[in-house]
Amino acid sequence: MGNNDNDRPGLSDEEWARFMEQAAEGAGDAPREPSARARMVTERLRNEPEPPGWRTAPVRRERAGRRRLKAAAAIVFIAGIALIAVRPELLIDRVTGRAEARHDAKAAAPIPAESVRPTAPPPSVDPDRPTLREPFRGSPAAQWADGAAGIELPEATAVGGLSAEKVAAALGKAKEFLIAANLDPATLRGGRPEAALAVLDPKDPETVERLDASLAKPGKDQDPLNAFTRYDPAELKLVGDVVKVRGRMWVEPGKEPGQAKVLADYTFVYPLVKAKEGADQVERTIVRREMTFSIVDPRKWEATAGRLWLDAYRVDLANSACEVYDGYVHPAFDADPVTGTRPSGTPEDPYDRSKSIDATRQEGCGTVSRS
């Protein structure tokens, strides 16, 4: 091996021959002669001023941007996993189609007012649980009217020898009673239903005294729930300020001329929650009432003009404790201990208005198919 002028090891004849061969073929470690165009481009770039950072900054920004996007995607993904862990029903609802059914139920238009007795119960809906924000979720009542708007009066005509004007006035008084007895906030919270009692004729003392006694001292034989809806505000509170209502009112002639009867058949749906901080389980109590009021011509019968006689009243309470006669409704909650009489028998649909209360009444403590 020879040495070069700089005292570095030289190349043997064999190595030098191989080096020259690779250089001719453009291979190996031999330097390549740049083309004339490459030399021109290199010289032009050397002579032109270089913009600050133009070669590296866009690359760094692009990579940084990608890192930020990946980090944001990771955060969203982790948050989604955490949300599903806490509320797995969100994923389950979407997979099972419940989310779509829930959307359809919320978008459904209110159904027309009831003018005749239905021939069948409301169609089944997805048995979704009610919430504080949507207390009527999973109930046919979601499409019912709100409060007093659900008590629509029929067109008044002359009936039983009474003029259309007197019949119209009687229908209005019957509506006043239903609102005061079942929708007035003070009545619902256990207050005395003065506005409802004011509709009744004091010349029908037996009915008025019976209702007064039930309010003063509730019991099995004199339960105010037979005529009024009430809950104990120390135990329960209404979710929101809406009670769903559906039913109808109509007029029939009385037994004799100068008499007529106003008949009312309405179902009220009350979403309730425990009256304690943090309570969020919503339970619905469904109250159906059938009432018969009498109006007479005061010129022929002993009666007070502008007042009604309450001839008959029947009630069906769904989702309220059996054998409890303290004058309040008591829906069942998961945390409540199981006490008293247990429901039994064939489940009945509390939303079924195709039959009268008497036709669906069971002995003892019945069960409901939905609430």
C-alpha cells in the first residue's frame, strides 16, 4: 500500500482500478460530476437571498399541527369513552334504535282532542324512563294537551228543556271544577280546593258536607282523592309545571224536563319526584276521573242559579300506594321499602280510555302495565 502526499494511506492498484470502474458506472462511493443544469441551479440559489426559515418552518408547523390534531382527537376519544362508561345507555340507545325512537316521539305532533270514547288504548311506545328534563318520556301522554288546554268543551246546545246559554254556562262551571280540583297548584300541594267547592250548589248539602269531612279528616270511607288530586309537599314535588290531560265532556238530558247532566271523563298524568335535594328519579301517577254534574232550571227545581250538583264521581289511581288513606297520592320509587299490600292481578293499562272505570276496576290492589 503506498502513501499520498498528505501521509494518508494510498490505494493499491486493484483498489484504484475498482474505484475508477465504479465512477464510470455512477456507483459506489465515487463522486459524480454534476450536470450543467444542476450547476446552474446551485449557483443561482447561492446568489439569491434566503427567506428566513423557509425550508424548515413550514415543516415544523405542519408537524406541530398534526400533533395538535392528534392530541385533540385523542382528547375527544378519551372523553367519549369516559362518557360511555358513565352513561352506557347513550351507546346502547343508538345501537338499539331507542335514540331514533326518542327523537321521533319528541317530534310527534299533539293528537287531536278526544270527541268520542276511543275504541282501543293508545298504541305502545318505547318504554323509556322519564327524566327531570323530559318527565313524559316513554308515555302516550307526551302527545296529550298541557293542563287546562286538555279540557275542551263541546259546542253547547239546548238540552232537556234548558237553553244553549244555560248549558254553556254549566259546561264552563264543570271545567272550573276540574281545573281547581286537579290542576290548581295549591290544591295539588294539599291545600283546600276552595275554587272547586265554590262551583257546587250549597243546596246540595250532603255532597258538600261529605267533601268537607274528607278534607278535614281523610280516611278509607272519606278519601279526598275521590274528588281531588293531592300530594304531600313534604314528600313529593311536581316536575316542572305541566300536567298532561286527555278526555272529553258531553251533555245528556236529565230524567225530567228542566234537567240536564254534564258528564266528564278525564285522565290526568302527574310527573313527581321526591322532595329532597338531588332527587332525580321521576315517577308518574295517572288519575282518571269520571264525574256527573246536574244542572236544573231553578224556576222548577230547588237549586242555586249558576251552581252545579255533583251527582256521582269515580276515580282510578295508577301508581299510588294501596291501602293508604291519608288524602295524598304515593307513587312508588326504587328506594322506597316494600310495605303494605302488594299489587297483584292482571296488569291494566292506565292510559286505556276505551272502557269505563267500572269496567276495568279490580278487587284489591291491582297492577299497571305502564306508567
